[in-house]
Amino acid sequence: MQLKQIARDALLKPLQAVSGIVERRHTLPILANVLFEQKGSALHVTATDLEMQITAVADLPGKDGQATTVAARKLLDLLRALPDDATLNVEATGSKMTVRAGRSRFNLQTMAAADYPRISLGTDQLQTLSLPQKDMRSLLKLAEFAMAQQDIRYYLNGMLLVIDEGSLQAVATDGHRLSWASLPVPGSYTRQEVILPRKTVLELGKLLDDGDEPLTIEVLANQVRFRFGNVELVSKVVDGKFPDYNRVIPTSHNKLVELDRAELLAALQRAAILSNEKFRGVRVVLAAGQLRIICTNAEQEEAEEELEVAYQGEGLDIGFNITYLLDVLQHLATERVQLAFGDANASALLTMPGRDDYKYVVMPMRI
């Protein structure tokens, strides 16, 4: 394959879009490579980890049908190290790719394109929906931080996407907290649930723009395909039964407190400095007119923050993992939040006043 007199960024941008999923160490050496395929006046750049596949298309004319694979990280690092205005000549023959830029020349090892594994797309398309990229990006951000990491309950190491009549919902939980977010999607859809793997969710969040450009989501038999801009991402879905999240969300808590989000976040951040590094516990003490935040550690040090609240009900002393509270407050863009409590053994519910499109549930801990 040959690419003549091309701008550095013309090759760097599609390579950056796909190389995030390339594993540095893999049992199959070719998975450390990206696949370059020339199709008419476009260069298709593809990477896969066998669970997910990303293809980015660049408007780079060349000889149709030519293809090769090359080490993703090495080529990416080389292109980043070249001047921004560099002009490249790329040629792949035999088992070598030569990249020339000015007086610089680099020879990289290649592997046969025919040996590159690809995810074959399912033919049964169940349903398709379209929405602005920024909406999907914000939906993912509101739930992804609650996903489990390396949990033995493998279905928790991902995010549940629920397509329903007029809405798209995202749910994530690690068993200690649960984040549920919803956004309206015009159109008529059959209710359907799919669990996206953790890596897919994180990669999609990085690739989506914060703009109104469209994103198309296609649900296939065992896969989901996302298409936006010049990128196509195909992911396998997690085969498992996600917990019934509706049973976890409290509906009858009567101790309600409304707070300024930034003020509560700042108080928790200060208190967290003196929290126990292992258990990360915080006591939330609610009384008439005030909410106190108390953290102690193994060195007998203590932090106490007091916030004024419009509350006149029964008192409450409850413990939480402070990280779970910090996470949600850092991901919300609202000015005010509402906390709803039951008793000291019941999970707490955090919502945004006047809105029903977000709910965050956090389990208490004994301190």
C-alpha cells in the first residue's frame, strides 16, 4: 500500500480513534497491530481485542484493495513525535512499512492482513435508534463510575442499556451503589435490555463528541454497533441477567434534605482527607436545621463539617463509603441535589430536585 504526500494528522486522527483498545500484551501478537485497508478513496483503520472492534475511515486515496497490519503503539508514538505540520509518505511492501517525513525515515515490521481477526457482524438487526452524540456521552458519564471492576458477578462489570418506549436508560452497579440515568428518545421502540462490557462503555465515552452530530445505535443478536462521524464501533454484549434495579431504588424515604451540590462536595472533599484510608467511612448526622459530616482515621484524627439545611424531622446517624458520595457529586452538573434517607440501615437515595431522569442509590456501612 502507498500513501503519498499526506498530512500527519490525516493518519494520526483515525489511528488515535482505534488504538485505545489495543492491548500491549496479548496471546495473539497480531492483536497489537492495526489493520490498514484501502477501499477506493478511503483508508479504513481497524483495531480489535476480539470483544470489540473499532474502524475509523480517513479520506486518503490510494490503490484499491491493498491492506497490511502494523504495530499500533509504535506507529502512534512515531506520528505524535513528528512535527504537527509534517508531510508523510507511507509505503508497505513485503513485511515492512516505511514512513518518511522530511529527513526522517522509519521501517516498521508488518504482518499479513489476511491473518487479522475480525468480528463478524450479526445479520439479525433487532432495532435501531439515533440521538445526538452529546446526549449519549452525558448518559454514559452519569452511570459509568458505578460499574464494578473485576467482580466475580461478571454481568456487573459493565453497564445495562435499556431501550424503552420513548427513552434510553443506563444502569450501573457494583453491589454497593447504583446509578440510573434516563433520557428521552423520540420514536417507538420495543423494550430491550443489553449489557455493554466495561471497556466498551469507557472507550465509547472517550470517542463521542460533545456536540449535536448524530449517533446511530444498532442492536443485533449478540452485538451492538455504534456509528458516528467517521467511526464504527462493534461490541459483543455480556451474556447474563442484570439485577432488578427497580427493587433497589427506595420509594418511601421521608427524611428529605436539599443541598447545594458544590457546597456538599467541598465539605466531603475536606473531610475525606482525614478519613480512614482503608475503609473510607464517613458519618452523616442529620438533625433539625443541620447536617454534619464526620470522618476519623486510625491516628485518632477527626474532621467535622457542618452544613445548614431546611430540615425539622427526626434525627439520623448513618455511615457511608465517602468515595461513593464524592463520585456522584463530581459527575453531576446540577446546582442542587436532594438526599432521601430512611433509617440507619436503609440505603440513601440521591436525586436532582424537580427532575426524574436521574437516581443514585448508596448502601450504608457500619462505622
